[in-house]
Amino acid sequence: MVRHEARRSLKLSADADRGRRYDVRVTDRLAFTRAISQSIARCELTHLARVAIDVDAARAQHAGYERALADAGCRITRLAADDDMPDSVFIEDTAVVFDELAIVARPGAESRRREVPAVAAALAPHRAVSAIAAPGTLDGGDVLVSGRRVFVGSSGRTNAHGIAQLRALLEPHGYSVTAVPVSGCLHLKSAVCVVGDGLLLINRAWIDAAPFDRLTLVDVDPSEPFGANALRIGDTVIAPQEFDRTAARLRAHGLSVHPVPASELAKAEGGVTCCSLILRGPAKAGHDVGKADTDGGSVRL
């Protein structure tokens, strides 16, 4: 795994939301994030009891997450929040992005479908965009990509129609799509995530490891069942700092781990993969990746 250094440069740009200034790292990776809604306490919950969320603390942790994305070589574009969209910070669930195309999701929770149009508009300048249609449902958190193999969680949020549509969209581009039953957690990537080439981090207590038999598996520490959600960007793995035993296991495999605080968003059943959409490689023909393409403003860290 090689971090792309040659195309980086440093500039200064204003944070459109807060008027602060950050270093810009201009790279061939673009990360879309979304600001935290003031109404996040009304988020959808499936497996966790509702507890109080400190919005200011959550926003501080989210800012640290965006800095980690920048440190890993991403240029950040943050979409605006909306008080009618409590879960909108979890932008991953609204789309799945490949080098060849972006697929706009149809979230399994009806309340989250209003999040999709702004994300589709932001992605359109960078990728050809397709969409999952009714009766299909698909959450991006259920889609795990390892090379040309795509694993899709068959969960409470993603149904067979959505998986079939995803397969029809991806197979012409040379991807295989495998459905994986999910019952012990919210999404597939709550239980298993890519952390390297052919290398997965997994909580076997929540997911059957059989579909991943041709891949190398790193088990979470048994005391940290939520530790399987980690975000690989180049040669860096962004992981919640709360799971230091699992991070030690990743480092033992030679991985570079960037810990970030994630305790407040975890109360909303969110993890580190949930809070970004990562685009890599060339942009859609005729488009300059260096431009901001959202009405929420560009945050360049």
C-alpha cells in the first residue's frame, strides 16, 4: 500500500461553516462528509438503547475525524446538515462509490431517504450516477469492497431487491457480488471491514466468516465487539480510539493505525466508516476535482 504523496500541496482555505482556516492537502482522494445535525438525538436506533448525545462533543469528535481523513491524504468536502435529518452525518449509507460509477442508495429506514438528493448532486460531477429503486433498499454501510469482490449485508436495512439491483449494476464492470446474512448488528460493516489488501478486521460473534474464506482475517479483541468498524485509506487505518486492544492487533499486522475519538457518534450506532464517502482516482471526464461541488461549502483540512 503506497500513499500518494507526489500530488500533495499545501494551501489555505476558509471553512465555509465556521470561518476557520485549515491546511489544504490537494490529492487524488476526495472525501465527502456531512455536518452533524442539531437533531442527532432523534437518530434511528436498532440495537442500542437511546442515551443522551452531547452535540458539541460529537461535533468536536467529527472535526477530529475530518482531520484524520486529511492526514490520510483526502481533500474534504462537507455537505450541510439539516435539522430534519438526524442521521445525515452518516453519509456512507446514502451511496456506494466505485472507480467506474456511484450508486445512490435507497436507505432501509424511510426517514433517511431525504438525505439522498444532496449526496447524489454532490457525486454527479465526479462519477456517472445510478440509483437503487423501490422496492429495493440498500444502506451503504452494508457494502464491503475488497478488490473486485463486493460483499453485501442482507440486513434489516438492505433487502434482496436492493442486492439484486446492485449486482446488475456492478457485474458489467467486472465485480462479483455476494450476499452475506446480517443479524447480530446493524450493518455488515459493523462486524467486518477492509483494513488492507485482502485483509479484513472481523467480529466473528456478529457475522459468519465463511463468505470471506479466501481473505485473511484479523479478529477484534473479544472485549471490544464494536471494534471491527475501521476505515482504510491508503496505508492508514482510521479506528476508534476507544478500542486500543484491537488497534494493537492491527499494528501487529504491520498496519498504521490513526485513532480518533468516536464515543458520541457511537451512541447513534455510527462508526468511522459511516461518516464519509471516499472517492479515489480520476474524476468524471471533464471535471476538475479541485472544485467544491456542494451548496454546503468546502472544508479543506
